[in-house]
Amino acid sequence: MIIRKRPIISWLLNMDNVEKENRFGVPMLANMQHFGYLSNGLQFLSEVRDTCPEWGLPELLMPSFEKVMAKSAKSFYNIDHQLFQEFYKDNVCGILLSRDCGTIIYGFGEDTLHVWLFREDNGLSNLYMYFYVKSTPNNVRQVYTWPTLTDDDQLFAGDKDERKQIYERLANKLMVYLAVKKYVKVETIVIPIGRTTKLDDKILGYKSKEKVRNESGQEVIVMDSRWFRKIVNDNEIFVRGFFRFQNKKDENGEWYKELIFVDSYVRYGYHRNALIEDNSDKE
């Protein structure tokens, strides 16, 4: 996999980047209302950039990390509003590189998640989506965007009914991703500029032989995750594995919560530590 240069990222991370050097914007659309809405979204991102937020390095999602996200998602539903508040308090923002979406830029206001989605087109970064999500105390979200944007065939492909779900799916992806980063022990690798990294040499237990080459112009963090768990061998009562929050103390003696995975086990059986393995990786 090659991580190529993305002008929108270079602009966000380099405050000395002058306007005439930028190669990003809004795609030319026949619907001028949609064009105007996305142009306003890009202007708002420019205003956010002017406040010099701590974007951090771009982060690349690996399949193993997304598997942990999928398995642990339900654990965060009941604390969704709490997470919104925590991320706002911590000034969380960042740049996420997703294989199936593009370049996702996000940041939090009070009880609000702002999302910009860029896609690359012949060396240009074009803004295809901007929306924000409001969180309510009863863990219900409200999405705000231009109501007919997903009807625009110049911006979206596929079934139009499915397009309308894209905002909620992307918001879920980001919230679970950030919650896993906060509560789960993860593996991270920083790939230097112009270097090729063989992931199975860097991540213990990684099953893929994939290589990642960084041609983006800045360092990139690869997000991976592996779980240590108990393997159980017994013929008694089988208990299915599950996620739960574990209360722990930090080095200052303050309590915090960490999401842990309790593996499937058999009562009164014997246990031994092992790395999680996915049978699909062996095929």
C-alpha cells in the first residue's frame, strides 16, 4: 500500500503554506446550492485551521484495528454523550486515513462533532462531504447537513436510500475509533517519510505480509490492535467472550476505566495466555 501526498493534509499541517500553493477545494457541481454549501464548509475548516489546533499526525486504519472497533462498538452506545463531552473537553481533533472513505478530518465543539471528507482526484483534494452531529443527554444524535446533498450523483454513487445513511455510519466510525483509542491498548507504528515498512516485522502477531510506503510528505501513524486473552480448554459450561469496562488506577492513584475483552471460557477449566487469532487470516 502506498500513502500518497494529499494536499489537504499538507495545508492543514503547514501553517506557512500560502493560498496559491494549495491544490484542494470543492468539485465543480451543476447544483450551485450544493457547491455553495461545501464551499462554506471549506471556509469553516479554514477558520478552524487559523486557530492552530493540535491535529497530530495522520492516522491510517488497519483491518485489525477495524475488527476491534466492530467487536467493541456496543460497549460505547450507553456512554455516547459522555464521550462527546470528554472529546470536547480534551480538544480532540485529527486526520484519519480510511481505505474505504478517503481523508477524514474531524474536530469537536461543545456536544458537537464536525466532519469533513476529502477524496483525491488527479492530485487534487476535493471536499465531498461536510456535516456536524449534535449529541443529546439521552445518547441520541442529530445530524445537520444540506438535506439533498446525497441526491447529487456528482458527489455520491450507489443506491440513494443507502446514501442517506452515510452520515450516521461515518459518525459511528469516528466515535468508535476515538473511543477505542481512548479505552483500549493499541499498537501504533510511525512510518517515516519516504520509507517502506513491512508490518509483520513491526507488529507482533500480525498475520498479513502487507507493506506500507509513505509518500505523503509527513510521518503517518499506522493504527493496529491485538488483544491478549485467555484460551480455555474444558468441556464444562461454555461462556461466550465479551467486552467490559475495567476500573483501574493510574500512576497518580486516580481511577479510570479501560475497555478489556474477556475471552470465551469454560467454567472450572484451565486457562493460558495467547494472542487472538482470526481463522480467516489463516486461509
